[in-house]
Amino acid sequence: MNNLIIILQQFKKPDREFLREKECLICLETLDSEPITNLVLPCECSNSTFHINCIRTMLETGENKNFCPHCKTVYQLQQPVQPNLEDRRQKQYSYIMIIHILSNSMMNIINISIMDEYTDNIMSRIVSKLLLVFYFCKILINACILFYLKTDVDSLKSNLCVSYTIQTMMFVLLICLISSIENDFTSMILLSNNIVFNFSDLGFRITIEYRCIE
């Protein structure tokens, strides 16, 4: 019987005083002086205390042995709840996805609000226009991902991978824009906004994944 010892260890342990001059009705030997090696069955009748190993042997001799040898009271063995690793990973990656979507959307909203009309040269004008379009599109993509969010781990990982790839391309474009213009306060704020949100998002994912491995 799987996890039988774990189940039996959860039963009530007798007091030392109660163990004196008591016998196990299964093996007919004196009960051990250490309470941890004995247990009290759920019926708690006058002779419901036995050696753990004796009860285990009795339960493993066949089916329908889950009763008190003294009063014959039948009881149910409750299997200990084992955490489902897949459910745990699914829950953790759901947290990662939700935090990523929220932080990424907030970052792009800020990008749109502070983006200037760069006219230093043709390249800066084209790149700034592209970035504005991409920021709007990324917010829409985030909304679609959140609306059609699937909770299985593989789908969550795939959506995260797509989102990180798009955002990385946009960050590269931002670097190209900043390198093509003279450093000004707005461009520094724009760069800082992206660095802070991206690294915070990445740090959150690393932390959650590390806990998942433990």
C-alpha cells in the first residue's frame, strides 16, 4: 500500500502512562515505551493502541483489513495530499505571464506618452514612427494574449517567448533611435523606462522559476 507508513504516522500517538502494562492485540507483545512506535486507531476504543508495524502488516495482508482488531470498527485511510508538480508549474507560469503582460503594457503606454517627434535626421524620424506603431501594436498583442490566455505550461511559455522576442526587437530599434540623435532628457527617460521595466519583469520570472525548481 503506497505511502502507508506516512498515513499511519499521522494517527494519534498514545501517552507514555497509557502504554504501561498494555499489549498489542495483534502480536500480543508489550507495547513499546516510545509513543512514536505506536499509534491509536481512529475508533479510540479501550484497546485501540497497537504497534505501527503490526497495523501495517495487517493492512498489507489483503483487502478489507482497515478495522480495529479489538472493536472491529471500520475506518478509512486518507491518502496524504501530494502537491501536483504540473499544477504548481502551471500556476507559477500563469503568474509570470500576467505580471509580464501588465508590466509590459504599462511600459509601452509610458513609451507612447513620452515619445517625441524626432526630426534630427531621416533615420530618427523613420525609427521613431516605427516605434510608435510597434508600441501600439504590442499593447494590442498583450490584450489578445490576456484575453485568449491558455493556462497549460507549454502555451504560456510559447506566448512569453513571442512577447520577449517582439519586445527585444523594439528595444534594439530604440537603441538605434537614441544613437542617431543627440542625447537629450526625453531619450534618456525613454531608455530608463524600458530598462527598468524589462529587468524587473525578467527578475520576477527568474525568481518564480527558481522557486518552481526547488
